[in-house]
Amino acid sequence: MIPALMPTYNRADLAFERGEGAWLWTTDGRRYLDFGAGIATSSIGHGHPHLTRTIAEQAAKVMHVSNLYRVPQAEQLAARHVAASFADSVFFCNSGAEANEGMVKAVRKYHAENGSPDRFGVICFEGAFHGRTLGMLSATGNEKYLAGFGPAVQGFTHVPFGNMNAVRDAITPGIGGIMIEPVQGEGGVRPADLRFLQELRAVCDEYGLLLALDEVQTGMGRSGKLWAHQWAGIEPDVMSAAKGIGGGFPLGAVMAKEKVAKHLKPGTHGTTYGGGPLACAAGNAVLDVILADGFLAQVDGIARKLWHGFLALQAANPDIIEDVRGAGLLLGLKLRPEFSNGDAQTAAVAEGLLTVAAGMNVLRVAPPLIIGEAEVDTALEMLERMCRRLRPSQAQAAAK
Ligand SMILES: *Cc1c(COP(=O)(O)O)cnc(C)c1O
């Protein structure tokens, strides 16, 4: 019989009842070090007192009023994001896919309002992940995810990640923008070269295209800067955010330059829940933590420690780990083909460490941004033991 909870996920047999910082406890009392952070989402850790208190207090005051009224928490959060970023204006929604939908609509609307309604095409990249709505499945372009869901939404062209010649070849009169993750998360923790991002910015300027960045996974401090594109010294025209910006409370955002945002007039785009008092109170609390003096420098420092630890782990286990990749606290261990990232994930769980699988046989590590040195050391020890766990099964298989 089908489970009451629709079986769209292969779930690990773990149920968590409580969390504190980077640690989670199961209902039967076992403790895990959470280096997955609910897929790069619990940005300031579990049970952060400032976030939980803010949410509890706001919930008791007023949770939802709709966008028929002013929402001071949203006005404040938008103003703070504008002050801290390239953006002039922010639209709040509830998820990454919804933010990306809004972003692509903004790109299309910009050209339509500028007299080119046929310029609705967006260049996307092989290995991308932009979400699970019909539109974002098409932007993602992964045949596996699209299969069985009828015709793809028109207007998305895919080219190899990092290939500037292919990008140039794909620019036709119908193209209005380029959409990219600064680090492909689901696709295998693959960072774009900073040079490539700079070249995309230049080609967008050359052809009048909009540069649309999907920073749903890379944003909100995960890279060691507030937004990952800052490492490249460029600014997008429009950007999506979600995951970490609510610290675990559902919150998404489309952030845009004025020239883009000004066309999203009343009635052009909307959401019932988006930008509500509760989600925006949570967003403000997360921002309080991440914008506090020294916080991002601390993330950058701890990320470098983890990176060096991973390089040492690879050096000690070259038979298992093929590559270390990523940026900031979004890192991946690419495993040799003899080992699967699923088996590695299971072995890590057996050692008490939560990670997330990603494409290209990569074990993804995306801890809460609040981790300290002790947690990095503990995770590295657990990963070393994970490698040992993976190895004997190989030896046994060879002996058979
Ligand atoms: C997770 C993710 C999305 C989708 O976000 P949802 O909140 O699951 O809709 C989109 N883009 C990127 C880069 C992501 O990592």
C-alpha cells in the first residue's frame, strides 16, 4: 500500500526530534553532526536562540496578512538586502523554484517592455539545477527530471558549463538572458571559474542580455561572502535566493536592479504567502547574525580550514577520493568510480555525520555557517573513518 506521505523521496531511516547548532538528535536519542544543514538551508544552525525567539514572538503577534497590506517586516528585510547587495529592489516568495520562476519572468518582462517580446530565451548550463516547477525543470534541462511530464516549457537553451564559445554560439536574436549558478550545487558542487562569470557579465553587456544568477544554494554567506558572485567582482542584473536566507524557515527572494524591477508593476507577479510577517521576521533574524561584524570573515576562515582538511583527507585516501571541489562552506568530495556517493553517505551516517549526495558522484558537505574548529576536526575524523568503512567492503569484494 502506498505510504500516506507521498513517496517522492528515498529517505534515510532517521527522524530528528531536536537540534542545537550543528548537531541533531534522533527520536531514539542518537546524535549526528549535521554537515548537510537540510541541503544548505539551516544556515545559522539548529535552534539558534535569536531566530527561534524572533519566530515565536512574531507568530504570537501576527503570522499572515497577505500582500494586500503593507508588511513592515518585509519592507525592512528588503531595505537591508538592498543596502547589502547589488540589488535595488526585492520580491519575496517561498522557495528557490518560485524565486527562479520570478527571475525568469523578470528577464522576459524586461525585454517585452523594451520592445522585444520575442527575446524570451534564456541560456542555461548543462548540469544546472533550478527547481522542480514545470518552468524550472525546463531551465534545469535534466532529461531524468523532465521524463513523463509532457512538453518542456519553451525558451531554455543549454550549453556546456564553463564554455564561453558555446555561450556565444547560443546567442541568437531570441535570447534575453543567461542564467547560472556560481557553483552548481545539485549538479556536483562544480564552481564556475571566476573568469567565466566575468566573461558572462561582459557578453551580457555586449548583447544587451540580462545576467540572472541562481544563488539559491551559494548565497547568504555560504561562499564566505554574502553572495558568491562577489568573489568574481561582478554584479548580476537579477538574482534568486532561498535556502539559507530563512535559516530553515521557507523564504525565497528575487533581487533585481531597478531597470529590471521597475517593470514588475502591480498585477504582473504575485504570491499569497510570499513576504509575510513571519517569514520576513525570520529573514531579518538570519540577517542579523550573518551581517554581524566578523561573521563572514569567520565563515571564510573556517571554510579554508575545512578545505585544507579535505585536501589532507584526499591525500590520505587517494584510492577513494578523486577530487576536492567547491567554494566556502559548499564543498564536495568527488569519489572514484569504484565507490558511490550513496554508499559514502550511508557510511558517513554510520559514523554520525550527515552529508548530502550531489551529481557526478560527489559527496556534498554544506554545514551550518556557525560551525567552529572543533566541529570541523570532528567531521574530518568521521570522514576518515568513513573512508575506512568504504575500503574493507572493496577488499571483501575483491577476495570473493
Ligand atoms: C535547491 C535549489 C533550487 C530549488 O529550491 P526549492 O526551494 O527546492 O524550490 C533552485 N536552485 C538551486 C541552485 C538550488 O540549489
